[in-house]
Amino acid sequence: MTKEIGFKNRDRLLELGIKIGLVRRMRGMSQEQLAERADISRTYLSMIEAPNTVCSFTLDVLYNIADALGMDAAELLKMKLPDITKSEQMQHGADD
């Protein structure tokens, strides 16, 4: 039996996947390296990180990914994504 992911959790899972990808790149790791250290497949990690695909995963996988990134799972969950809209406005200036 498959349980449908609620809208609120859908957004949370998408954001978490994006944060995992950002931290991985900041650490200079490839998907292959992180997947191997987290004991998951690269394909599965790719699905988790994909910004247009909701991929639910277990706490076990979250803990493995966080450990492989050298951080606590709570840190990943609490991280805030940069406000891209504000930074784009600052770079390009207002159109007014």
C-alpha cells in the first residue's frame, strides 16, 4: 500500500533534497562519493536531490546521508535555503 505524500510534506521533501545537494557540492563531493558513503545508490541519491521530483526516504537514509556529509541530520533539517529572489534583485537592480 502506497501512501500519498501530503502537499506540506511534499515541499519539505523537495527542500530537503535541494539542501542535501547544496551541501554535497559545498563539500566538493560527487553524487557517487556521497551515495557510496551513505550506503545508497547514486540513482536513489539523484532522485532525492532532484528539485522537480518528490522522493520520500527513511530516517535511516537521512542519518546516513547526514553522517556522510559530516553533519547532524537536525542541521540539514534546520538549514534555510538562500533567498534566491532577493539575491537576484540585488544583482540585477530594480526595474522601476
